[in-house]
Amino acid sequence: MSGPAKLRAQGKVRDVYDIGGDRLLLVATDRISAFDVVLPNPIPDKGRVLSGLSLFWFERTADVVGNHVLSADRRDFPEPFGSEPSLAGRAMLVRKAEVIPVECVARGYLTGSGLKQYRAEGHVCGVPLPPGLVESSRLPEPIFTPTTKAAEGHDLPLTFEETVDLVGRGLAERLRELTIAVYERGAEVALERGIIVADTKFEFGFAGGELILVDEVLTPDSSRFWPADGYAPGRVQPSFDKQYVRDWLDASAWDHEPPPPELPPEVVSRTASKYREAYERITGERFDWYVRRMRVPPESNWESCQVDLERLRREHG
């Protein structure tokens, strides 16, 4: 490792450490954001769910597009990170990439902000859709509906031509192609496990001249997961993602601007359960088995992890 490790960025959910050379350490915390605002309450073990699911999907989409993962085994992390039990199961050693400033969203079903835009304008991000679609309608085919990637504040929808203006036509077309291809692969695998992937978002970047998938893939933070056995268009679907938190926040009359309200303990607990259930349904593995497989020490609980992760940020900030 050349030089001391340094906290390079603190995102809404992830802490990113520059550990020298062409490598980063990506740490998924238990922070949760909604409407582009970080909420005050962490969700127990959320970071490990995100990491475990991302690893599952990175492996299953590697033939579609390469990715940034080098290792998720703590024994491969440079010190002092290799000696941090709180990082087990929630951190990944990854290749540095020049991240493209576009959130690449794929939609197979109409809901959320896409439904609002369709009702107002008859299209989503400039993609025309047939009339008569309702809440949770399945689209004739998956569509690419990118957004800006805002460092602060809210991401804004982009048309394809606006994306071309940002990154160039050739790259925009490749991003659209890969976004739909990875979405279709994930949707197919998830449906075999009884889960509909309504929509999801990806990030891509360049590493060594190669366009690769970075950040997270098909997690409850970046996707809407619906149980297939109860799917019915025309109504909001139950979900295994953070939609439950969004719904609670909307019911609280919060205006989506900081500061956000505190989440009640029952909302925190139920959200944690939904995340774990998403992991277990999709992977077919009990979440406890993932924790054991990643060598998380039995004494490493999520509360102590918050303290350890904060200490790492202070020491390397």
C-alpha cells in the first residue's frame, strides 16, 4: 500500500477509503436515505445485506459486464482494515473507477416517480408509453430512464438526448444497452425466486479503459422488489425494500427536505426484517449463514459496528 489510507468520500450509505494504487475499500454502513436525504436512524445489519446481495449479483452478471470487485474477504484487506471485525461482510476491496455522472435506471413496471411523470406528461424521461397504464402496470418492455447523479440534493430525470449531451452518443447508447441487459438478467433470476424487480438503478465507470459496473447491484436500496405471488396492477404492491420507509415518511407529512424526522423503533425493526427477507428470498441462503460465511465475529453486533465505523472515519478522515 502506498501511503496511509484516507477517507476519500462519505456517501449517503457508503464510506469510501483510498488505500493506495488503483484500489479502494468500499464500506456499506447501516445508514439509510430516502428522497436523497440521510435519515437519523441506522437500520440494523443493512450494510451487510447490501454487500451480500451485491456480491451475489456481481457474480451473476459478470458475463454481461465486468465489475469493480477484487475481494470481500477481510483477510485480503490492507491494515488497519484487515483487523477490523466490524468490516466483515460489509466491505469490499474494489478497483478504482472514473464514475460516469449518470444514474442508470431501468424500469420494467410503472410506479413511483415514473408513474407521476407518466400521469403528468404521458412519458417517462422522454420515453413514450401507451395510454391507460395504472399503478404497477408492467411495461411492454423495460425502459432506460436515467437521472442526474447529484452530490447533494435530488437527482433529476434525464431524457436520452440529455444523456447524450452529458456523456456522448456512443457511451449513452452503451449505458442504455448494459442497463437493460443487467436489469433483464436480474429480473429473470429474481422471478425464479418469486420476486419481481419493478425497477432498479446502476452506476458505471471506467477502470483501465474498461466500462464496468460499480457501487451496488440490485439491492433493496437501489431497487423495488415485489412478491410475485400477490402482484396485481392498479394498486401499490407490498415490497421488500425501502419503499416501506418512504411510505411512512410520506404519511408523516415530511416535505422531503432536511432535516428528516426520526423513525419510530417499529419502522426501524420492520425495515431491517424486510431487508433480510429480500436477501434470503433472492439468494436462497439464510442471512445468518452469510454472516457466518463472512467470518463476522459473534460478538460483533450492529451497535458496536456504528462505533467502530465512526472511529475509522475519524482516524482516516
